[in-house]
Amino acid sequence: MELFAEQVLTSDGWQKNVSLNVEGGRFTSVHPATKPSPLAERHAILIPAISNLHSHAFQRAMAGRTERRGPSSDSFWTWREEMYRFALSMSPDDVEAVATLLYVEMLEAGFCRVGEFHYLHHAPDGSAYANLAEMAERIAAASASSGISLTLLPVFYAHSSFGSAAPNAGQRRFINGLEQFERLLNQSAQTLNQLAHANIGIAPHSLRAVTPDELASLVTMAGERPFHIHIAEQLKEVEDCVSWVGARPVEWLLSHAEVRQNWCLIHATHMTDAEYAGVAKSGAVVGLCPLTESNLGDGIFDGERFQNQGGTFGV
């Protein structure tokens, strides 16, 4: 396939009048300062597509179901309860269909890859499917059908809050012990062997949902693979963490885990100066979700301060 664009953003900056050839979904040649061939598909501007680093695909189907117009008592926490109820209603077919729709919408918006933070693992009653990776296979099928590249991030979720609190009934489809989760991870990885341009990581849901020992085991399990975690999204989360261990979530994480370049800290909304500096120094990516953080009233990440300290973020 031949392409021609008047302007193209490359690793060397903007180039003008560029001819490009594509084979097998990859650019095989890029020639600036040329004229278009008669067969070339012509464009004004081409820029690289970007990755969407944080998705919960099944939630696409609940958009608009949790908001209340005008003054009301709805919050992140009431949204979460509605999400739990909604998650209990989704069949594997539902999840595949919704994920496929979502991934097509992502492609239309200019994303080429999705990081699927996947925690809807089990049957509605909380029991494991005969195929432990049934739901992961549905996510992979949605990726294959839509054409988006996939980074699957199976989520480890074991507790409802800090201090090893027992999971609640609404979370029953998410829950695994370490042994079962490792089997789920391995079976999911085998599924991705059939999928082009796919890879797999690990995602402890949050410090609320894992113990320190479980987190350490997951770090070992992940090795060099992508490692994503929700952190410091809500002020109540920060307050609960301080009550648990006397430290803020990001503060505790930087002191007790080897946070490094394969880590992605999702949200990281509520941080101190020292935490901003510590995350930037670690090389970890902060995963910002501006629409979610606005819709749920999380707060605003100080991107300018983070970038000035050498930090890296994705969206």
C-alpha cells in the first residue's frame, strides 16, 4: 500500500511531502521531499497513532447509567457500587460484543493499541469458568475482530480494602488467590500466542485489593512485563491508606516496592511534592484518564510539575 502526505510527524520531527509504503500493517519505507505516485492514497497530515494504556472494556456498556443530573449524593463510591451490579450481569458473549464495539471506537479515535486492565474473570456466581481464561479469550477475540493491538493486563484482586479486608459480594467475579491467578495468567498468555502484536502484563488492582506479600509475589511473577496498578485516585483512598500503615499510597509504594520503568501508576492524582519527584525518578509512567478523572471527581494531576521533574505520562 502506498501513502502520500503533505506533512508527517516522524522520529526526526515534521517532514514535508512524504511517500510511505505499508506492508503487513507496518511501514517499510519513508521518503520525504517526494512527489506522490498515481496510485498513492493521499493525506494532508499523518501522525503516529498512540496507545490507550487503561481500559475496562465491559464498562463501555454502562456509560450514562450512573450519573445523576443536578445536586445529588452520587460520587465515585456510588458509581463503584453501580459498576459492581452491572458487572454481575455480563455474559462472556456480552463482554466480547461490548469490547469489540469499544475497540472499533478507539481505532476511529486514533488509538492503535489498548492496555486492557481486565478483572472480570469469573462467572456471575463467582465460580471459575471451566476454561479459567474464558473472559480473557473474549477480550482477545475482540482485539482480533476489531484489529486493535492488545496488551492484556490480567488483574489480581483479592481484598475489598486495606488490611486484607474480605471481598464483598459485588466483587466476586474479580477474586483470585495467587495460585489460581498464576494459572489464569499462563492460560491467558497461551491465548495471546494466536494474536498478532499482542503481549501480556500483570495488574494488581490497587493497594486496597492486595496485601504487601501478594504485591511482592506479583512483582516476581511479572518480571520485565508491564505492571499496572491503580493508585491515589481518591482522597478517601489516601486517608484509608494513612490509617492502615501511616503512609500515603504512592509514598508507601515507593518505599516498599521496586517501582521502575515497566510500572504504570494509574491516576496517581493525589501526590505530594516528594511523591511527584519519587515517581519521576523511578522511571514509572503515570497513566492519566482525564475523562474518567473528571467524571468521577477525582481531581487534577499536576502534569506540568511532573514533566518539569522529568516524569513520563500516558493517557
